[in-house]
Amino acid sequence: MYDPADGVVYRTLVIAVIAVIAIGTVFFHYVEQFAWIDAYYFCVVTLATVGYGDYVPRTDVGKLFTTFYIFVGVGIITTFITYTLRRRATIRERRRHPDHPDNQ
């Protein structure tokens, strides 16, 4: 059975991921004076927990923001990835078993 809330949750998570990357990009562009592409790159590398270290915040405000940004952003990214994988697994399972009561 199709659950309309499933699509709402997924879209909300997509918007949250885009928003957290956009907010970080704007912040690092203006506060740390990173070029737009460098600010975006820093956000993605940071939230992917790669952290190459080629860009680092230099201001106190930037360092404080980054610590909170990591906790919030990694949580949102992890939730999005987990939800997406579970959603795809459920869809695959429903396709394999079309007669299951959940599909009615």
C-alpha cells in the first residue's frame, strides 16, 4: 500500500539536505571569505566527514559555527541516506512480492 507520508518525509529530507548545504555555503562565503565554489566544496567535504583540511575556518565565529554545523549537518545527511536506502529496499521488496497485503 502506498503511504503518502513516505513522499512527504522524503521531500522534506531532500529540502533539509539542500538547505543545510546552502546555509553553510553562504555562511562560509561571507564569514570566511571563501569563493562560492570553495565554500560549497568545504561544506560537502565537511558533512561527508572527509575533511581534507585544505580549507579551514580561521575566524572564531567560523569555528563555532562549524562545530554546530557538523553536528546538525551530519545528522541530516545520515538521516537522508538511511531513509533513502530503507525506502529503496521497501520498494524492491514490494516489487518482488506483489501479492503481499501491504501492496493492496
